[in-house]
Amino acid sequence: MTPSGKKIAEIAEQFEALSIQKQMKIVAHRAVQSGLFYNEVLEEFERTLLQAFLDKFDGNQQLMALHVKLHRNTLARKMKKWKLKVRKLKAVEKTA
């Protein structure tokens, strides 16, 4: 691994060790600095979060809807809006 690669890995590890609240503060601050609009930040977060949940529940939308407390029709509408797809994850990724 290159020196810059090691530094990136260290920073990523430190970020992962933070609470979700602290991570969100960092991301929010970076979004403000980058000049993104409020709706752009919310949309990107929703799209990313829903895809992560889809991956976690292996595309089981009914189980996901129950877990995240969204009505399944609302979930389906959001998936269509964001053009989210169920991704087939490798066995290695599922265990990580």
C-alpha cells in the first residue's frame, strides 16, 4: 500500500470508530463547505441509506419496510423515484 493509501485507510478507520452522530456532523459540515443545496444533500442521503438497507436485507423489501418503519408502498415509491435496484452481493461482502 502506498503512503497516501495508508493515510486514507487510517482516516477511514478513525471515521468508522466515531459515533453516527459525529459522522453526520462531519458529513454535514463537508456538504455546507462544498456548496451543495439542502435538497441535494437530503436526496443523496436518502438514496444512499435506502440502498444500504436494501443490501442489508438482501433485497427483501417487506422485511426492510418493517425494519425502517416505512409502509411498503412508500418504500416502493422511493425505490422507483431513486431507481434503486436489488444488488446481488458477493458472499464475502455479506459477512463483512
